[in-house]
Amino acid sequence: MKDVLEVVANLAAILTGIIAVLAYFHFIWGERTRRLALEHHLRQEALNSQDEGRRTAIHLMAYLSMTEAEVLRAGFQSKLVCSEPGVDDQGRAHRLYFRYNGADVQRHPPF
């Protein structure tokens, strides 16, 4: 009986490790998917729109079906997306814009 308990305990430890690794890769894959969706959406906006393709987090939340935290995380993790503040009349930042900053899109300097 003692041998059976040891085998079951060892199998449980191995299974716990495997599940933890799978959960980690699932989490990383989800972040990658959201980042790529954000990059793709902002690239299409930059190519097809008359403005500079800058979009707010609220706009991105609506079009990409992400939460605000997911949009912010994806935007700040991406090397192809940059953030810019929206400035009011007094020069204070009141909005946060994201825009595509890839080499395949012609862009004017932000300032």
C-alpha cells in the first residue's frame, strides 16, 4: 500500500508540473494573439484612413473585443505600436492614442 501511495504522489507531482507548463503557454499564446490583432487592426487603420490612424483605447476595445487592460498590455508590449498623448487646450494629456509605427506605413513625425 505504501508503494502505491508513492507512485500516485509522484504521478500527481508530474501531472501538476505538466499542467502548469500548459497553462503558462496558453497565457503567453493569448497575449501574443491579442498583440497581433492590435497590430493588424492599427496597420489597417493607418493604411485605409484619411487621418494618421491614431485610435483610443475605447475604440480599440470596441473593435477588438478586448478589455482596457488587454489593450494597454498589448499596446505597450508591441514594438510596432506606439502610444501618444492627446493634449487639451492647456497642454495637459487627457487621452491616450495608439498608432501603428511599422516600416511599411509612411508616417509623418508626431511632433
